[in-house]
Amino acid sequence: MDLALLYSGGKDSTLAALFLDSFYDVRLVTGRFGITDDWTHAEAAADRLEYGFEPIDLDRSVAEAAADIMLDDGYPRNGIQHVHEHALERVSGLDVDAVADGTRRDDRVPTVSRAQAQSLEDRHGVDYLSPLAGLGRHAVDRLVAETLRVETGPSASVPKADYEAELRALLADDHGSATVESVFPDHDQSYVRGVRDGEQ
């Protein structure tokens, strides 16, 4: 069975791929708006992990709407949620049996409600999977420490291919770097460099 997993190159989506690999032919898929080439970080991580990879084009107007939401709110949560829902719609339209993401039990954003998941499944004829939905941060961190080689650091400096990179760039272009700093709180992110013990 073919599965498309929304992939950022980070630890959560990589761990989700490893969980699903026993049951599906996993293809890692990264959404891009064409604002930056940060999606290539996900491609490089997928290549190191020996997974198939595909970038998918997202609608730039969705990024612009998300930026407006973040400016109005003064924080990124609702804007990132808006983009994630759009990306799931796009991935659900691919010729696959299932779609997945790396959302965890205690993620504040993005999230997928039971109703949203069922709607995706009903409208697109796919299964939606969130293999980390039952796992908290500490459980994920322990599994990652045993399985993956990961670079972790401040969001602004760690390579990443999540929505944040392009949304930051869009905000900086339109409103300046000070606005980016005011909207996005300091936080760490991860980037997967490979699997431990040379397994892949």
C-alpha cells in the first residue's frame, strides 16, 4: 500500500516514517510555496534515509493568508495550522492509499482533530494516519535518541523544511525581520542527519 507522509526532515516526521515503514510503501512529501528552497533540506534527509521523496506545490495565497493570520494574532499557531490543513488536502489528492504526518499527542500546532481526519478520509478515499498521536514529547525523544542522529538548535539556524521557514521569509520580505522575531517565539527544532548504527 502506498502512503504519502508530510515530511520536514525533523525528528517527528522521520520517526513517523520508521513506524509506518513495516506496513506501507512510504513516500516522503514536502510542501513548498516557492518562496525559498528550504524544501531541499527534507529531500536531502529523505535521501540519507533511503526513502522516496516528492515535493508538492502549495498555493502561495495560503501562505499569504497564514502570514496575515500570524500578524493579526501576534503568534504563529493559527497560521501554521492553516497551512498544515492545506498541505494535507494537497497530499490527500495524490494517488496513494494513505496519508500521514508526524503530529504528536502534545503538539500545540499543527493538530488534526478526529472530525478533520474523518473528513479527509471520506472526501479523498484515503486513510489518514498519525502514528505519533499517542506519544508524548518524552517518549518521542527517547525513541529518537535510540534510533536517529539528530541536529538540534534554534529554529532560525537549524536546517529545516517545515512551513515555518517559508512563512518567516514571507513575513521578512513584506514586514521586516523585526516582525518575524515578534511573531515567532524562540524555540528549538531538529534536523535528521541519519539513522544510528548504520541501519540506513
